[in-house]
Amino acid sequence: MDEHTNKKNSKILIVVQARSGSTRLPGKILKHICGKPILLLQLERILAAKTPFDLVVATTTEKIDDPIIDICKDNNINVFRGHPTDLLDRHYKAALEFNPDAVVKIPSDCPLIDPDVIDKVLKFYIENQNNYDFVSNLHPATYPDGNDVEIMPFQILEIAHKEAKKDFEREHTTPFIWDQPERFRIGNVVMENGLDLSMTHRFTIDYLEDYEFIKAVYEELYDDGRIFSMYDILDLLEKRPDIKKINEKYCGVNWYRKNLNELKTIDKSQTKIID
């Protein structure tokens, strides 16, 4: 993607962390839906966002992730290889290659992410960048799970990279920042009309049922590369409750559940315990 500069001359870099290894659903982002790998479907949606940005896929140095390199090269997407398990290190070093003013984290397990949601979060950050050290739509979350967007100045990511010590801080990239509201200025973008669908709707992929759900949504809405919206999905689920039920038992399940005793700003109401 060509380099862009937004109105306030802040260079924004979106980093998509992507790897083939997954204990619950191995190779999940390489699985095909509508004839394309899930990773590529997600990248198409991210690239449909209107805010100017650069994009890089940050994968690992492991050979198992060679197919991710191939997907990116075949589609002219920037790619970076870094640490297999220290995602904060990989995110930071990928960003170093581009010298951005602000860095965005979008996980690769969000193949239904809405470009309009990306734009909404980035717009809020751009308009308020002197007031916040970190902006997301996750703290607290209100959007359907799988619309995750986090943005921070590069200097804040650099602080996290230097100072974060706990395993979950390294693995999940940003908790060192957002779990210290007394130190960092945290901004949050919420869903319109006071809605909160974060615990009732699941658009992310971690389990086989998630894949079946996402596949069903794409087969209904993805026509000739059409970028359907979050509201198109919600309308579909109203008409087809059978699709919503496919992965409903996992609604509200996220990584927080394993670190509740260490996270200061997350409580049991923000996650579902299943294991």
C-alpha cells in the first residue's frame, strides 16, 4: 500500500499480528472461505478503511508461517518476520521498520472487522491525539467481539516494549498500557446508540464453531468482494438466528479470563469463564 499522510501529518501504521500456529484451531487464518484464505479476507476489509495508513502483517520467523509470507507477497502487502511468542517485541520491531507516529493493533483473528469501525477509532484518535496515550474500542468493549482496534503513539509502544515484564503483557502487546490508567491517558470509543454487544455477539475466530459461523456469514453476504458492514451482519443474524447459534456458546469468551487476578481494569463481567 502506498504511504499516506493524514490531515494532521501523523503517519499511522496498522500492524496485523498473524501466525499459523493455534492450539485450538491450527492454521485458522489460512483456512479458506469463498475461495480465499481468511487472512486475505480480513486484509481486504482493513484496506477498505478510509483513514490514510500504512499496513504491515507481522508474522513469525517460524517456517510454518511461510504461507503467510506468500499470501502477503502475492497481494502486495507489507510483511515483517519477528519473535514467535513475544508479540510485543514483534509489534514494536515491525513498527520500527516504518517510523510511524502512531501504531495500530488489529489482531488477525477478526475476519469480520468493519472498516467503518476502524475509521471511527482512528478518527477519534487523530482528533484527540494530544489528549490520549492510547485509544481503543475495547476498554470497556461494546462492539461485537472481533472489531478490535487499538492505537497509540509510537513512543508509548516503545515504553511498553522496554518496561513490560509479565508474560501476558508480552503476549497480548498492549495490556501494560491500558491496564495502567493512572499512568497513561486512556481513551475509549463506544458503539452507537448506547448499545453493548460485546458479550452477546462473537465475530472472531478461535474455535471450529467460529469458523463455521464466519463461513456462513461470508456465504450469505460476500458477493463479488463486497465489503459488508457490521450492521449487515447484525441484520442477517436477526433473520437467521440459526447462524448466530453456531458459535453462541463462546460469546464473551476472551483471553482476560485467564488473567483476572493480574488485571486491574478488567473484572468477571467482561469475560466468560469456560475453562
